[in-house]
Amino acid sequence: MSSAHTGRRSSKAVLHWVGVHSLGVAAALFFVLPFVFLLLTSLMGERQALTRDLWPDTWEWGNYAKVWHTPGFLTWWRNTLLYAGLGTLLTVVSSVPVAYALAKFRFRGRRLALLLVIAMMMLPPQVVVIPMYLFWAKQLDLSGTLWPLIVPMAFGDAFSIFLLRQFLLTIPDEYLDAARVDGCGEVRTLLRVVLPMARPGIAAVALFQFFCAWNDYFGPQIYASDNPAAWTLSYGLESFKGAHHTNWNLTMAATVLVMAPVIVLFFFAQKAFVEGVTLTGVKG
Amino acid sequence: MTGAHPLRAKRRRSALRTTAFLSPWLIGFAVFFLYPLLSTLYFSFTRYDGFRQPAFNGLDNWSYVFTDYPLFWPAMRNTLWLVLVMVTCRVAFGLGIGLLITKIKTGVGIFRTLFYLPYLAPPVAATLAFVFLLNPGTGPVNTLLDAVGLPTPGWFTDADWSKPALTALALWGVGDLMVIFMAALLDVPKEQYEAAELDGAGAWARFRHITLPNISPIIMFAVVTGVIQAMQYYAQPLVAGKVAAGVIGGSGQQFEPGYPDKSTLTLPQLVYNLGFQRFDYGTACVVALVLFALSMAFTALLMRRRGGLIGAGE
């Protein structure tokens, strides 16, 4: 190959590199700038936050302390952690055996069962909310508590079941057969053989479920809205803005505080997340 | 009992075992899906305020929703707008970002993280942030647009711009699609590109004739799941409308939903408006069933036996 040829080729490669990476930087700005403006505004004084300024004159770190000590804010945290934590635990415990049966057992009606799981997964929560609300509020008198949000999660979540099933399908049957030959019952096989291999799938499901509860707005709005002591962060945050409707700096500080745990958790569990998202779409 | 027959006993044991493993979901299905769905159907034919007994009133609620309820058709139109425009934009942008990330050679991990993070932002927090960012007078976006001499729309305060503003918010959270597309793009066999390159196919021809056919099932998946999500779109338009309107939050707040001028009203909001603000549970159930019919129609697309996008494991 002549040197002129390679020269042209490599300069084309350089151009391509520069083009792709400038596009990448432009896209990155679109994704990052909202976070930057959010942070900058959260550190402005109350008056400056109402102006067109982009950069804080004085850095009001005290805004975060102010938000933190707003009456109710800590309660919302506790409620959200309770809802997300307990809910995630219950979902995983109840969804694993169902997903295992759907992935690995042969039985009549298996296809139908899976179709119904998918139908439940696609069901907008608003479709069944009226009877569910009447059931929790009128029959059990539990509106204004977190129970209507947490208890259903003990009965398997359709999305988690589906995701876990997709994951369990990738575990070869030979491992299960080997355990059965060794005399393991199904429960032992599930606990000793399948669970250790399914750890990444379970991690993904747990994370999704945690964030789903963390982000839930509709559920708390329906069941907890009349009792501020049962509000969660998502619901409280919106009301926070309502009550402080001129204070963009405090609202943005509160917003940052609600986003932060999600983002921190993501950095610890990036792999599980990306794997989970991929699993829903690609191995369908 | 004939249980002594070993084969039959074994079969019965295995049926019992399957039932035991499925039991959490079987109970959940009955209590949180089947029972409320049938109740919703029943309530839709009654006048019911939650206090007095439901009174059968035939198709009154149904005809009220379709002919007299002033919010139904605006909400339907908005939902269809979001289904068409928001889903198209999200899939196209997600694919674009997915393509871009597969081409990036340096610092790909950082780029991927940056593109993915907004997807994780809690919807209410992200919406609040966008209402602030797109605040017409003082928001940073209009400040920047003004600085480079572009027009500065009213975004969430302008009925013509509120849905595009919601679309921008949805594009910000496109990280899930990026990941799915990235995985699909990396799965396309390299040999096909090499063969096409030898045949002298340009970049566009390769994309058109190799990339697209290979990833078309994933595109369909993204479209259909996107449509279902768009029909359920709730927290973002509701919070955007309320915050932009300056409604003081808290319980029992009555406000005309869909600010400005019903432009951010979606079908799920009507269930809330009818049921929990007007205590007209019967009529709310009609809207819930419309929503159900729409989402199940699209779900059926996902699950068709042939060419369906979610297989049942056969």
C-alpha cells in the first residue's frame, strides 16, 4: 500500500473520530446541562433564582439545610425508603418462584399464564384504581397509610416476573437436571442452584422495583394524599413546589435531594441496570 | 383414592408443585387484576359516588363520556398526539443516540453514563426541573435561545408548546432506548457490513439495507412499548400543568386540569378527575375501560403468535 493512500485513509479516520466525538459532546451537553442548571439554581439566593442569571452571585449552601429541615421532608424520606425497601423485598421474594415456574416447569396453561403476566404488565394502573381504592379505603379503612402501596407487592409484580423469567431462560436446564439427579427437590434446586446463578437478574429486578416505588406518584396520590404523614418524596416534592411557589432555589435543591439517591445507587449498580434494560428488549 | 397409581400420583404432585410456585401470582392476579377489572366493568353501568349503593343506570355514563363530558375528547386528542409525536421522536432519537454510542471510541463509558442518567431521574423531579428550565421569562433555556437570537416560546404556559415541552422532557430520558438499541446494533453480524463495503455500499446504503432490517424487531418493540407508555402518561403532564399554573399543592385541590387550555390533559388524568375530584366513580370507570381497551389492543400486537415481539417460550 502506498504511503499516500494510508495517509489519506488515516486523515479520513481522524476526521471521522472528530466528527463522532463532537456529536457525542453535543449530545452530552443536552443530557447534562439540565442537571447543571438545576444545581446552579439550587445554590442561588431566593431573589436571584427569579432572574435570568445562570451563575450564582453567592453560593447559598444553606438552601440544602433549609430544605432538609422543612417540616415533613424527613418523613417523606422515611416513607419512601419504607415503601421502596419493603416493597422491593416483597416483590423479589414473591416473584422469583413464579418466574422460575414459568421459565422451567412444563405444565398445561403455561403459555396462557405468561400471556396474562404480560397483559398485567401492560395494564395502566388507572384502569383498576377505582375498585382498588374503594377496597382499601372503604372496606379496610387503610387510606392515608402506606399499606395499600406495599401489600400488593407481596403477590408478585408482573414486570419483575417477566424480567426474571427472561433471565432464567438463559440458565441451561442441565444444571437443574444435575441437581435433581442428586436428589434435590424443586425448592432446594431453586435456592441452591438457580438463585446463585440468577443473582444479576435478581439485582436488576430489585433495582427496577426500588426505583419504580421511589418514583411512584400515582399510588401515593391516590392513597396517601389526605395524610401528609404518609406522603412520599415524589408526591411531597410536587406539593413542596406548590407551597413555596416563588422559591425556585429551594425547589431545585429539594429536586436535587430527591434525584441524588437514585444517581448514587446507579453508580454502584450500573451493570445490573444496563443488563436489566437490555433483557426487556433484546432477548424478548 | 386411586392415588396409589405411581404415575398419577407423580403427575398430581407436579401439578401441586406448579400451583404452589405460582400461588403468589395467582392470588395477585385474582385480587389485583381480575376482581377490580370486573368491578370496573360493573361500576361503569352504575351511578356511584362511593357512599350510596351503586345504582344501575345503563349506558348513561358511556354516552356522557363520549358526547357531553367536555374533557374527554381533548384528552383523547392529546393522548393520540403524544402517542404519535412523542413516540416517534423518542424512537428516532434513541436510535440516533444508540448509533452514536456504538461509533464512539474514546471515553465510551463516560458518554454512555451521561446519556443514561436522566432516564433515572424521578419523573416528578425531572418535570419540576423542566418547568423551571423552560420557564418563559427567566428560565435558562430561553435565556440561551435569546442570547443566540432564536425565538423564545412560552413552553409549559403556551397551549401550542406544552406538548413539545413534554416531548423534550421525554427525549431527555431516552437512556433506556439507547441501551436497547446499542445492544441490538452490536449484535448485527460484522460480516454483513464488510461484504456490503466490498460491494461499494455507502454509509446510508449499509444503514438502510443491513442495520435497519437487522434491528427492525427492536424498533417495533420500542414503538409498541412506547405507545403503551404514552397512553399511561400521567405524572409528567399532570405535574407540569399544575406547577406551570401555580396551583398550590396539597390534598383536595380543585383545579381545571390540563393547564394551559387542556393541552396537557391525558386520559389517565380523567380517571383521577372524575373519580377522586368529582366522586363520579361510575363515569371514571368508563374512561378506565377506554384506556384498558386501547392498551390491550397494542399489547396484542406485542404478543401475536406469529411475528409477535414477546415470545411465550416455544
